[in-house]
Amino acid sequence: MHVFSRNPAADPVDDLESCAEAIRASGWWNRCDLAEQWPLTTEQAAELLSDAGEFDVDAESLADLIDRRLIPSPAKDDNSQLEWNATDIVCAVGLLNNRQQWQPTPSGHDACKHPCQLALEQARATDEVDAIVAGMAGVPRFDVRHLLELLVVTDIGEGRRKLVTLLKSVLEVDHGVVI
């Protein structure tokens, strides 16, 4: 996957052009059904991010990220519809990468995923997530409260990554929440 970066200290026009060039150079326009054009609608932005960027995102989830103020709102046209430019797309890419909001395996992001996350995605594909939560004989079967406490007290990053995946599994099996 191509790594995008912005230079917020740069002239806004230069930053916009470098973002557009990064998207072009990454070949994203060749990996989706959109022709290069700016601005994009929210639906088109979601299509570009999903099809070319392989992010787990749609127009509704992009709107939610804006409503939560996790990404800046793109400019609006005369009809108050969002107009996404290249800088807006690169901002979304940064957040989606930080959130690890990638499409399930197989995905171009698989190399970035922790092995436990890949195992969870494979278990989802075969409807076997309950096997992750069930654990092994003699080993505690953790609930959400216990896993949250373990996340607080665990100082080792590797352990936290494993706990997050187990927490996702428990939320899915015990509470029907898929993350």
C-alpha cells in the first residue's frame, strides 16, 4: 500500500497538489471505477477509499467520522453537499490507517495486521469466532470488563494488541458488536 503524507505547514495549494499527485502516483484511479476528478461526492470518496485504498468504509461511516470531528469536514457546495478534495482524502487515509480500519483479509493491508487480527478475520470467514472466545480447558474465559482491566495494566504493546483482538472477539460473540 502507498503511504500518503501531508505537509500542513506548506502552502495549501501546494499541499493539495502533492496530495492529488500522491493519489495519482499510487495508481488508485486505476483500481476503482472512478475517473480522476475533483471534487468528489461523499459516495465517490468512499468508493475511492474502499475500492482503491482497501479501507473498510462507506459513505455513511465517512459521514460519521466527520460528525464525530475525527476528520475535518470537506468544503460544501452551493447545495450544502460535501466536496472532497485530495487533501480531504489523504486526511481520511491517515485516520483510517491509524484506526486499522482495513478491509478483511485478503487485503493489501494484511502485512500491517497483527497475526491475531488475521486469525480473527479468518475465524469470521469460517464462522468460528466463538472458538477464539471459548479458549482452552483450564484457561479463564474473559469477559469485556476483565479484558478492559488487562488493557489498563498491560505495559507491553504486543500483549495489548493480543488483548484488543480478544476483546473484539468477546464483543462479537457475547454482545453482537463487530469491530
